[in-house]
Amino acid sequence: MGCYDCCVRCLGAVPYASLAATLLCYAGVALFCAGGHQALTHTDTLVQMHFARTLQDYMVLADFIKYFQYVIYGLASFFFLYGILLLAEGFYTTSAIKQTFGEFRSTQCSRCLSLTFIVVTFVLAVIWLVVFVFAAIPVYFLYNMAETCHTVNILSETTTSLSQHGWVCVDARQFGLLPWSATPGKVCGMTMANICKTPEFYVTYDFYIAAFAGAGITLLALVLYIVATTYNYAVLRFLGRKGIRC
């Protein structure tokens, strides 16, 4: 066998769908974890400075931020290992399909393993769909705040009366970020417009957008994993009818 034939044979055994899904998964998880971790850190600072005067007012939010940052570390580790496993399973099943190893035939154990990966990946995709939806909440809140600040700036340019823009407010309690007993819980008028001009606001907004995009990329990667593993499992079932070895 020549060098060209050997290269073609090796390239034919590469699971391109699983490889693309793995790269997307790593990129998405990295973006979500890094962006989410930094966004939560800046959120803690933003809430302390402008939306809550005492620790008791945002104790629940502070605890959530602390524990979810630990969850982010676990997510990064888990998906790093799980991506390697899915990629290895893709190489194995693609080699079986291409019959790279001569008279190789799929075994009952290999088909069971592929089915397990399909089920686990489907469950993870459902979980990440929920994460993707919840990641949109802080983006929506900060987008709302930025648009409200834009409205206040326009009103402040057209009138000098505080009554014309002092009633324009953003209430964090309405989004469930703070309890209703929190004070002040909301910011209004030019105070809010000044907050929107601070570096903390823009940095927090950008990090939440990054986390939201990372969740979407990870969800896309998991869907691609499901498609690839389902196809490989179906072909392994077909090969298993030819000859099963346990």
C-alpha cells in the first residue's frame, strides 16, 4: 500500500461530524464558563454598589453566584472528559463502519455503549436547552437597562425638568434578582443613566452575551453529537446483523 492510499484510508476513518461537534463543544463550554464566571463576579459588584444597601438584601443572590461559580468549574471538567469519550466513540464506530480493521464486526457491547451515549447526550442537550433559556434572562435585563438609559439620555437632552425622566426606572426585583424587601431595589433617571456609562455595566453586559452565545454553541454541538451517534448506532446495528462477536 502506497503512502497516498494509506493517507486516504486514515482520513476515511476520521469521524468528521464528531470532531466538529467536539471542537464546537469545547469552544462553547469555554465561552460559557469563562464569560459566566466573570459576568457573575461583576454582577455581584454591580448589585452591591447600586441595587442593594445591605448584605441581607442580596444574600440569596450572593450565595447563588458563589455556588454557581463552583458549578462552572465542574462543567468545564465534565465536558472536557465527555468530549474525549464521544470523540473516541466516533473514531471507533467510524472505523467499524469503514471496516478499517479488516474483518471487524460490531459487537453487542459496542452497540449498547453507542446507545448509552445517545441517551446521555440527549439528556445533556435538554439540560443545556434550559441553561440556554435561563442565560437569556440577564442579557434581557441588561439590554432593557441599556435601552432605558438611552431613553433617559434622550429625555435629558430635550428637557431640563427632572420630572420628565425621573420616573423612568429599572427594578431588579421585578426580574427576581432581588427580594421585594431589598432597598432601593431599583434605580431611576440620571442615576441609572450614569450607571450605564460605568465600565462595570458594559463589561458585565458583554460577558453575559458571551455566556449566552457559549450556551447556544454548546447546545448546537450536543445536537450534532446526537445526529452523529444516532447514525453510527444505526449502521452498527446493520453491521451486527452480518456477524456478531462478543
